[in-house]
Amino acid sequence: MTYLRGQHDPLDDFVRRTVSVDDVDKAVYVSGAGPAVILMPEMPGISPDVARFARWVRAAGFSVYLPSLFGVDGAYPLAEARETVVRRACVSAEFRAFAGGGTSPVVTWLRGLARLAHAECGGPGVGAIGLCFTGNFALTMALEPAVIAPVVNHPSLPLDDPGGLEISDEDAAAVAERVARDGLQVLAYRFENDRWCTGRRFAAYRALLGDAFDARVLEAGTANPNPPPFFRDVVGCAHSVVTAHLVDEDGHPTMQARDEIIAYLAERLRTRPE
């Protein structure tokens, strides 16, 4: 499906479900067939660009689970979301946006969603893709054994520590142990000169995970020069590799990143990309 830039996405090719984990209810948009992939939205929510990426994953032969964690589902990202969405999320008890907070509590709910998705879809396990505000959640979700294909895209938390990781010391040790024990590979992307996801942050991931952290860095000049207003005016730099700053042209570096992610999911979840 194709939507014009600036247009709201009705998400009407997804089934909107209410999923309860430990008595916490959240809306989840589900579509597709095959092994499950949980795609977490970036700020300021499930934008048309996030939904486009979900559809690409679905077309490659996966069941996509797209949880609503903040913002207005399907909304085009406007600069006003900084006040209406970002500030609310930063003070929410579900998210640990600043250094010293440890692992965000919402990850417990996301692990439960992974268990549910695996039970519903079968296969060897589940993929988890984090974007921006949720970037690191894909890694901490790997404490759920069903998650076997974590993809960390331009993780922006903690907001006040460019070299920090949004994870408690206990969870960091447990994740590193599981990665080493089970041979997990963690795929990760960022643009160079991204002030929200710096080289120092990727170095911290490398220090925690070693060679299991497969980091890919794209040149800033390859980013879409005309992203939605939120990314132009609030984010203010090349940031969202496969969504807002993606250039939808064959052979473009951001499209190559998209294809690499889908190929990684296919390899880990034992399917073949179409």
C-alpha cells in the first residue's frame, strides 16, 4: 500500500487486537503469515513510515506484530509531537529515558508479547526490531528465550548519556551470557554523526557483546533530505535508517539496510525472503 507524504495511514490492512500481559492491555496491529517479528515503533509512534517497513517485513513471509506504545497510531509525524508525545513518554513509568534508570519496565510486557507471538506462529523463534526510542528494547527482549533475532536500530536511550545503554547492570550481564551461550547475533544500524545514537553508544554495545554485535554505519549524506517535520525540526539529523530517513530507490544504501535486515530475519527464523 502507498500513502502520500503527509497523509494519515489507516492501518486497515492490519488486525487491531488488544493483548494482555500480566493484566496490562495494549493495542497490537497484526498481519501476515509465517514466523513472528515484533516491530516496535519509533518516536512519535506508528507513523506511515513505520507501517511501510512493517509491510515490507510482512511481504517477506513473516507475521508482523506492531505494538502501540505511544502517540497516535498511523499519524504523520509533526513537530508538535515533541510536546504531546515525547515529553509524556519521558516521564512515563513504562520508559526509562534517562541515564541511571536501568531497563524500561515496558520490556517485560514486550517479552510477554514475544511469548504469545511465538505460541501463535510457531517456528524456531521470534524476531524483534527496535527503532529509536525502542531501539535497545530489541536487545533486552532477548532475555525471553523465544527472541532469537534482535535488530537494534539507532537506539536513542538514555537521552542524556551519549555513551550509555538503556539497560540495568543485571540485565546487561544476563543478555551478554545468553548471547554467548546461544550464539545470538545482534544486528544494529545508525547513521554517522547521529547525535541521538552516537559512535560512543555503539562502542558500549561492542564492549558488552563483543563480535556478536554486528554494527552497520551509513554515511549521513545518504539520508532522506526531506523527512517528516518531526524528524526535520525535532530530531534534526540523519537518524532513522529504514523509516523516516529511508530513500525508497533500488540500490540505495538505506534500502540495502532494509534488505539486510529482512535477510537476517530469514536466516535466523529459517525462512527464505521473497
